[in-house]
Amino acid sequence: MKKLFGVLSIVLVLTSCQEQQKIAYIDNAKVVNEFQKKVDFEKKFQVKVAAFNKKADSLGQAIQIEAQLFQTKAAKMSQKNAETEYQALLQKKQMQDYQLQGEEKSLQDEGQKQIDTLIKEVKAFVKDYGKNNGYTYILGANDAGSVMYGTEANDITETIIEALNADVKKED
């Protein structure tokens, strides 16, 4: 009996000496979406997208006008000349489509690269925040369910957003 009491008291002492772990979670999507740098980037990027769409529409209308003019002239042309001009118009349209696809891909790549950079910045900030504030873990909640439940007291999403955006203001 004394041995059992001794073992239990040793176990009790050891478990009470263990350091308490500080764990919290954040809503990943909300943090990234409310990160001021992302909001600012999206505004600037939408201007570029709008300019690209305007250019694409303009070029599309120009080629339509040329096609309509060709149809009007084609009836008065020889079949060989009409066919040659039609092929030239078709080739021009294909080159235009190819150019627009390249520009669209460049625009998409630029956007994705910037978003990836912002996500890395958020991750680094959260990591530093966790270290500086004594957290053992800061988990990321998302739709995939990495955090299925957490008490609101452990949700530091708003705190992270405020600190992250305050950090950005210091840089400006």
C-alpha cells in the first residue's frame, strides 16, 4: 500500500510539473481575405483585369467589323481572292486569340504569384506571433476541417488580423 501511494504521489508530482500548452486557432481564409495587403492588391489587380477585358473586347469588335466588311466584299471578288482574303482574316483572328491567351495567362500567373507571396507572409507572421506570445500551437481552421471544433476563447482570428494589418501600417 505504501508503494502504491508513493508511486501515485510521484506520478501526481510529475504531471503537475508539466508545462501547460497554449493552443489557439485562426480562420485561415478570413485572415488572408482581410489582410490589408491582399485587399489592396485585389483592387489594383481588378484594374488590370478590366483593362485586359476592355482590350480583348475591342480587338474582338475590330475583327468582327473586318469579317463583316469581308462578307460584303466577298460577293464581288473571285473565289480565289475571296478564299485568300478569308484565310488571311482567319489567320489574323488566330494570332489575336493566341496573343490574348498569352496575356491572360501572364495576368493569371502574376495574380497567383502575388497571392502565394501574401499567404507566405501571413504564415510567417502567425509563426512569429505564436513564438512571441507563448503559443505551443496555432492551428488553422478551414473548410476542409483541420479544426472541427474550438472554443471561441481559443479563436484568435481577429487578433491576428488586427496585428497583421497594424504591422503593414508600420511598414508604410
